[in-house]
Amino acid sequence: TCISAIYSYCNCTNCRKHDAAPVMLVVVFEKNSVKIKGETAQYYSSTQGCRHFCPVCGSSLFFTFDTSPKNIDMTAGVFERSDFIEHTHRLHMSRALNFFKVDDDLPKYKEGLEK
């Protein structure tokens, strides 16, 4: 169930490296609206962010941040259906790879979402 989800493309170095891609597509949910079945392996990719992945195949699943404990950031590739995903903005454009050109009308933020 999608409750108050945020859809974004993230260009930060940690997300790009973790996803082995020029950009990571992320869907942010309220943690209490998501049920995770099975075990995950995890590691802290930064002082605030914990990445969770499949301990069998290594697929990236989701990540959490100590600074936003009520949220869970799911990688868009984990969903069997994608008809509910419509990305709304691009984050960390200051770190975007110069060969990956973006030509859309989505709001672009130099870093994270400005408050």
C-alpha cells in the first residue's frame, strides 16, 4: 500500500555506487505502511544510512536513515508492479554524472529536499 510516498531519482554518490547505476530510483514510504518479509543483510553506507539487501542474491532492497526513522526508502526495482510509481523530483544534482544527461521537467534539487 502506498501511503504518503515520495518518489525521487537520487544522484548521490552512495546511491549510485550501491545501485551500480548513474542514478537510483527511490520510493519513500512511511515505515509503518510497509511489511518486510524474510531476513535482510545490512550495512551502514554512511554515518546515518543503513542499506538492506538480500543475503542470498545481494539485490538492493531498501535503506533507512537515522535522521528520518519513520521512513523507509525502497529501491524502485524491487516492485513487481510499477504502475503506482510516478517520480516527482531529482535529488543531489550537484553530484550527477556529467555523461548522464537529464532532459525532463521534474524539479531538480542541488542536494536533498530543501525544507
